[in-house]
Amino acid sequence: MPSAFGDWEPYPHGAPFDNLNGSVNPHVPHHHPHPAQGPPRLPPISPSNPRSYWYEQIDHNGISPFIENGANWTVYRNVKDYGAKGDGVTDDSTAIQAAINDGGRGPGGNGKGTTGAPAVVYFPAGSYNMAHPIQLYVDTVLLGNPISRPTLQAASSFSGNTLVYGKDPGLDATINFYVGIKNLVLDSTQAPSEVEFLLLDWSVSQATQLTNTLFRMPYGSSHTGVSTVEGGSGTFMGNLDFEGGAVGLNINNQQYSVKDVTFTGCQTGVVISHGFDIVFQGLQFTSCTIGINATAGGVGNVGSFALLDTTADSVDTLVLTKTQFNTTSFSTTGDDSVVIDHLQTTKVAKTVVADNTTLLVGGVGQTWVYGNAYLTGGPLAGVHDNGVTYESSRSPSLTVAGDHFFTMPPPTYQEYRVEQVINIKNVPGYPVYGDGQTVRSLSCSP
């Protein structure tokens, strides 16, 4: 269906199909390689150790067919093409924002719909000094070179208190979709440590990704790595590292899956001020005062969170939560529930503390529950567990060494050379247009 903004012309390339089952309109010329020729033969794919990242070298000929003049739309934006130096000295914030804004992009999708004006803003290896914050919009991806992750560093003279605004200001946090940050280092070590400073405002929702990024802050400072300041309805973030600062990750969001994250030297690793349901998997806390502080919000602000396959070393209190006992009704509530499954601790003074009462000390080999449990043959309303350990099992097909659930980082394919990557629009004899209207189906021998 044509877009209201698209500059559509009927079948600009000829050879449309009458339907999607491969039948060709006999009145339209149709040309394709002889079936005997077969598809192009590709060399075996084996990892190597390239010095450069293939994505930076391939031909970037993507378009945005659903907007006016979309055939000429710039999807790939290398920040150095917009004047960024990446030398650690020059203020690159204006150039980075120019790359984001190119084509008239702005708040709320610029009236073009959230997928109408996409931008992949690419950072080659380097250190990008920033004197001003940058603002992202829906359908924006900040992508760094994973072989040598580039650094976005707040200058000592930085103007403001937030390095990157990930939330599009033209849309509510719960509909901030299609935003990504990948393969970067965000650094505030040059900013005054006594000032409250935020590296990333991540008040976003579904279809977003935050991964393979390091948040580096001064130790003992008042800085925060990531905060969902305005809320949102997120889904996944993972393979992240937080160093130093007052808080690594501050969650004020409906739900999240947080996977494979390290917190080193943070005063508090995670603050949960709001969250219906959050799953933490593969977290590592090292030299933190508090691992997870779930007391920031009022009663009912936190539904439940689960802590799976976690390790903690040199932490005063791993989990700080609220009591589930209502002093007015003398009953318990299912809010603020905590489930811990497979936890290893070293030099951790207190594992779980609820309202100044220590509920758990040491690690957990099976499953530990603080909250309502629903047991076979038990009451329909469940029973309240004030810290009960249950035997549990895991399918071997889902686990790896140490009986941990298998996880893997989102791939970057950085181990492959550019010669091993195929741009489907550049394969001779097999035209792919990506114009949103030409349907192609070629019969090829195996």
C-alpha cells in the first residue's frame, strides 16, 4: 500500500508479479539468469581476525521508499563525513548532531512515521570529545566499531547534565520505538565528580536495543550510567558494563530483561523505582555498596524481580527491598517479590535485606523466594514465603558449564572480513531493489 508521503511510480523496474506465488505477468518483459547458471558460489565462511570492521567498508545503498524523495534518503551516516574528528580534543557534539538531523529529521519522526526516516549513525574508532548533549529521535541507531569501540566523552566544560538523550522528545516514553545504541563507550570521567551527571537517558520502549556498551564514571562520584527518567515500556538491554559512579542502572520502566551486565565500583549497581516485572540474568557485582536497591519507589511500585545466575564479590548488601507485611491490615502482599535462582557470593555481608531485616546470607544453589508461592495442592491465593528455598531443576539442553542458562551476546559479526559479507542489492544477475513495491522471485537450481 503506497505511503501518503512516498514518491511512488508504478513498477519503476518492470517485471512485477501478479501475485506472490511466483507467476509472471506475460505482458511484462521478464529477464533473469538461466536457471542452469544457479546462484553465485560463495566461499566457506570461517572467522578470521580482521583489523577493520566490514560494516564500515561495504557499499551503503539503502533507501527509505516510503517518504518523499526516499530513493535519495541517507540511511548510513558516518559521523566523520559530517565533520567529527574523533581525536579526543575537538568538540564533536555539533557534528554528531548534524549526522543525526540530516534530511530534516526531528522530534516525533518529523511527521513521517516512526519508520519513515531511519538513520544509522556510525562511529569509527576514536575518542569523540563532547561539550554538548546529543538528542536522538525514533528510528535512530548509534553504532560503533566493535573491533575498537569508540568513546563518547563528556568534556570537562560540558554544558548540561546528560550526555545522550535517547528518548525522542516528540513522543511519550511508552511509544519511543526503534532506537538503538551498540558498540560504544560513554565516559564522564572528565566531568566534575560532585555534580549529578547522567550518561544516557534511556526512557524508551519496545523495539529498542542497548548492548555492548561500557559506561565509565569517576569512582565515588554522583554520576549515573543509564536512567529511564521518564519511564517507558522497554524489553531488552544486555552485555553492558558499568564502572564507578553513584548508580549504574536506574530503572523506572514497566518491564525489562537485563542480561549479562557487570557493575564494578558502583555505589549502587541497580536502583528500581518502578517495574512490574524485571528479569536480571548473568549479573556480576564487584566492589559495590549495594547491588540492587528496590526501595526507591512507594508500595506497589515494584511488582517482582528475578535474579538468575548472578555473582557478587565484595558487596555490603546485594538486595535491599521493602517489607511485604502490611502493618494496617496485618497481611502480606505480592508486591516487591524477589526470586533468586543460582547465586554465588564472596565477601557479601548481607544477601537480602527487607526493611532492616536480614532475610538471607550467603549464596543460593537452587531457588529462593520472598513473596507469594503457588504450590501443588496449596490454597488458590498462594502462601507467603518470607524467604524459602525450593529445589529446582534445569534442562541440560538449556544450560552450559556450571549449570547456568545459556546466553549469547547479540552478534556483530566483527570476526568476518568485508569480502565475506554480501550486499544483496549488489549481486550481479539477481536484482534486489528494496523499493517497497517490486516483487521478485527467481527460480534457481540448487
